[in-house]
Amino acid sequence: MAKSDGHRANGAGAGTRLLVALALGGLALLVDLHPIPLLPRVSLHFGSVFVLLAALAGGPLYGVVAAIVSVVQPLLGPVDPLG
């Protein structure tokens, strides 16, 4: 039987999962920039779907990473909360 050197032979490594979580978080951010209006002052934001995918694919830590990336929207510029 061969010794394992700590790497997964058939799966994504931690670096790949981190990159996927960052990409899904960025995608969630982009999707949340364009909400779907339903009623006045009511809109749907679908970015959390990509955060959930990151959590399902990599685990809860990677879901948190994707969630943190997806909420940097206020840092990008002013956001009108009523609009």
C-alpha cells in the first residue's frame, strides 16, 4: 500500500477551493449589483445562491470567504438604500 503524502489524489486542493470560493463570491457581488425589481423598494437579490454553492462545494469556511467577498459592495461606491 502506498503512503499518502497529505495530498488528495482525486479532488480539489485547498488552493483550488479557495480560488473557486473567491470566484463565486465575486460572481455573487456582480449579480447583487443588478437586483430584480418586484415592487417599489422591493427587489430580489440572487447573489446568495453563489455563496451557497461555495459552501456546498468547499465547506462552511469557503462559504464564509465567498460571503465576505460578496458584501464588499458598499466599499465600491455609494449605494442608495431607498433606490
